[in-house]
Amino acid sequence: MPMRLKKLIGTVLLVALVVVYAVVATIVAVAQLSQSGPLAHLIFFALSGLLWILPAMGIIKWLILEPRPKN
């Protein structure tokens, strides 16, 4: 796969990941944290703010892999 195409796909995947993750985290927060106190909000948003990094690291790792040499 050409590197330019790979970077385009990776960029689109990262943007889609952030958008979908933000929407899902917001829906969960509204549904589950409406009656919770500020400490629960702090813990949820701290964890959900860091959790998206794991799938993003996988996408970035895939992006920086060198293409296989052709034999």
C-alpha cells in the first residue's frame, strides 16, 4: 500500500475514532452520571479522557510500520 494512501486512511480512522468515542462517552455520561456526585464525574471523565489513547496508539503504530519489501 502506498504510504500516502496509508496516511490518508490512518488520518480518517483517527478522526472517526475521536468523534465516535466522544459521542459514546457523552451518551454514557448523560445516561449513567445524572445522579452521581462530582467525584464520580471526575473519575469518569479522567478515565474516558485517557481511554481513547489505546485504540489511537494502535492506529498510529500501524501508520508508522514500514511497508514490506518486495521480493
